[in-house]
Amino acid sequence: MTLKSFGAASLLALSLVVVSGCDQVEKSAQQVIGKASESAKQAIDDTQKAAEQALSEATQGLITPRQKDDQADKEAESNNQET
């Protein structure tokens, strides 16, 4: 085996190692981003619940937290039909 052949084989092997390492880094980064996304969603949900509770306490129950849009739309339709 000549020096050029050995160098080419080494370069090819090194390239394969680098490419497989990049795939591993990408997978790890995706997992970290996924976990961070879930944590952010949970923090937003917790903040919204706390804000709704604080609003309810501050207004002494005069204003209730928003319901889901579907439920609010159904109730609005029912109220419009009754009048």
C-alpha cells in the first residue's frame, strides 16, 4: 500500500467518523430543543393559570377565566337564540 492510498483511506475513514458524529450531535440537539420547548409550554400554561387566578381574586369573582373558544361560541349562540 502506498502512502497516497493509505492517506486516501485514512481521509475517507475520518470523513465517515465526522459525518456520524454530526448526526449524533444533531439528534442530541433536537432532543434538547424538544425538552426546552415542552418546558416553555409548561411555564406558559402555569403563568396563564396563575394570571387567571390572580384576576379572579382581584375582581372577587366578577370576571371568570376565559373558556375554550368552542364552549364560548356555543354559549354565545345559545344566548342569541334565547333573546
